[in-house]
Amino acid sequence: MTGRFPAPPLAPPPATAVFAPRLLATIIVILPLALIFGSLAGFAIGRVSAPPSSYRDQRLAQITTDLRRVEGDYLLAAGDSHVARWRARELCGLPLVNAGIHGATTRDTDDILAELALPRPPRAIILTVGTNDANRKRFRDPPEASARFRHTFRSLLKRLSHRTDLVIVTGLPRMDTRQVVDFSAEAIAGIGSAAETSCLSNASCRVAGTFADDDALIDGLHLADYERAYRRIAPTLCAALAGERPASSPPGQNAGADAP
């Protein structure tokens, strides 16, 4: 007699057979979200890791934009914060492009002007430089400050003589060394003298005007009203631009202009 054996129970479907559709559905939902969040995270990281633009780069970009906008003849003012704080946009009947850089030394000014792509030569470049060269951290003694300035300033004048027919150099505003102890009054005096001497020996340079001793200061270093201060020396600036000898200039200005 043959016996009947019960049929073995059906084996449950493999776990993978049940899990696979769920996994696929999960991937379909999660993958686009992961891509989106990954892109956003990458963008954020890129923004954080990108080095911020320096003040110098920002200023250079602004000056370049201003130069592109100017039409016809124009003047270019260059130097340190004594120029950067001057808000005038016109002088002697001509548009004025301000290329001043806060904290700039004479060498910094030279470097900035070397990088500028001028659309055409300016009628004149107005220079107010030297104050930051008188910072005590830049020299051991005042004679060294004057010597360094003289060397750099002459190089600057030589470069500018190839970019304009006229460079107009102003004097430096006074400072109160009781408030700004990091600056040397003796160095400032030597630098001012070196600037005038170097300018007078350069055929394309004119010394035009100095700031008044009674111009008010706000911090011992910067003038309270640069518009007023520059207006006071504007006649000598405009006279130099017109090819006239400013009334304050000594006879024989630029004598020996061919000297090195």
C-alpha cells in the first residue's frame, strides 16, 4: 500500500524579491533629492571657500569702470586717502576720475596706475602721495624715509611721463603728531621736500599748491573737508593745467628739467 506524503509547504518568496521593488521606489524618490541638496551644498561651499575680493581689487574695478564711462578729455587724481576722500567729479571744467586708494604708499600708487588701462591719456594726473611713506613702521629714521620716497617717486614720475603730458603734484596736508604718533613730522617734511625737488627736475611735472595750515583735521591725519581744501588750491592746479606758472611757484620752475 503506497502512502501519501503531504506536499511540502510552499517556500516564502525570497526577501530580495520583496525588497527590490521597495528599494527601487526609494531610490527613485531619494536620488533626485540627493542631487538637489548636493548641488545646493556644493554651491554654498563654493561661496564660502571663494576668497573675498580685496579692497584693492574692488577699488581697481571701480576706477576702471569710471574710466570707461568718461568721454573726451579728463583728469585723473591718484594717491592715498587724501585723494580717496575727495568726492569732486569735476575740476577746472574737466571730468575728474578719482583713483585714490586708502592707505596707499607711493609704491602702491605706482602699482595701481601701472595696472590701469587708460582709454586715452588724461589731460593731467594729479598726485597727492607721501603721507603713508611717513609711517614709522616703514623706516628706521626720517632720512631713510625721504631717500626711499625719493627713489620710488622718481620711478613713478618716469612712468607717468609716458601716460600723460602733465603731472601736477600737490603738497601734503598737515598732521597732528600728538594724535597720530605712528607718523613722523620730520619724515613728512623730508618727503614733501623730496617730492618738490623731484618734480621740478621732471619736464612733465608741476608743483601746484599746498594745503592750508588751518584746514581742520578729524583724527589728526585726515582733513574734515576735502572739497573745501582742494577748492582752495584749485587755482594753482588749473593754472598748471593751463600751462601758466602758479603764483606760488618760484621763478625758474622746472629749470634743469633734463636732469635725471
